[in-house]
Amino acid sequence: MAKEPLLSPSDLAAIQAAVREAEARTSGEIYCVVADDSSDYFETPLAWAAGVALLGPALLLLVGVHPGVPDFGGGWTAAQVTAAAGAAARETLMGAIVLQLVLFVATALVVSLGPVRRLLTPRGLKRERVRREAQAQFLGKNLHATRERTGVLIYVSLWEHMAELIADEGIAGQVEPQVWDRAMAALTAGLKRGEPGAGFAAAVGLCGDVLAERFPAGPDNPNELPDAVVLLPRD
């Protein structure tokens, strides 16, 4: 069964209309990108699997699970004791290795499941990857190449439930980063309500207010970037 898209055709049309309305009031350019995710996070299952595999045998010892050791009494000779001890040591080592391998594979498989991987991936890592991908989109879509360096990217990464806003240097030098907080709050509130189109439109409108105040539209106000939302599906 195909996954239902986050943004319906009416949502996409509403966001595009909001971008056009906002840009009519400013020389700034607003560009919206929605990605399924910003990273595969392959290191998350591997990190958890390695940690569980390394700690598993030690935790078993702590809870009282010990490997069997043969009784060296009963008149065994020194040679027999030495041979039995060596065999017991090898058996214990092999048992620990097999246990670690099983724990590694089982943990990696479980943590590879989407919801589990999202839960166990550190928030700081997700934020870093979302920010990095937003920066890549900013450069890749040429938002840094507008005539007055007034491009603004609104980037949403669905898997991480995170959003990022990047303003080009022509704007960043005159607008403090916290000024965009209201727009980002409106966007995340719409996403949480299940109304992404309304959230995006509200965020775009608030960005337009900021830009219109500081960078009003002049007589020559070309539309340098597409107004439609760019959707980036999972690879």
C-alpha cells in the first residue's frame, strides 16, 4: 500500500500561493523543501549493537550467570588439571564470542527498524544531520546566488520531525536569528496538528512580514526562484 503523502495537492497549492503573496512584498526569495529524511543513520544500529555485544557477557555475570567450570578434585593429576583448565578457558571464551555475535546481530536487526532507530538515535545527531542537509539544499538549489543575497530556505525533515531555516548573508547580517522563531513555531505547530499546509503557509507569511519590513519590494522585483514546494523522497 502506497504511503499517503504529507502534503496534499491543495496543501501544495496553498503554500505556493503564500510564497507568491509574500514575495510580492519583498525583494527576498522564500524557498520551501520537504524531505522524507536527512540521513540513513546507519551508525545508530551499529553503535547500539556494539555496545550491547560488549556489555552483554559482563551483565550476565553481574546477574549471576556463570560459565561452568569442571571439578578438579577426585585425584586428578597436575597434567589433567592443566588440560581441563585450558579446555574450560577455551570453552568459556568461545561461548562469550558466540554470545557477543548473537547479541550484535539481534540488536542491529531490532534497532534497524524505523521507529526504534528514530527513538534511539540521539537528538543532537538528528539535529546536526538536518542542519547539514538543509545547508546542502541551500547551496544545491542556488539560494546563495540571488541578486541581493536575500534567499530564505525553509527545510522540513519528516523522519526526524525537525525543521530548519537558513537565511542568506544579505539577510543574516540585518536580521537576528531569533526573529525567525515565530515562523518556525507556526510551522511546527501545523505539523503537529496534522495541518502541514496551514503550518507552512503561516510560516511563509511570517517570513514575508520580516522580509517586507527590512527588504521591501522595489520597482524591479524579479522572481528568481520557483515558488512551488520541493519534495525530496527517500532514496
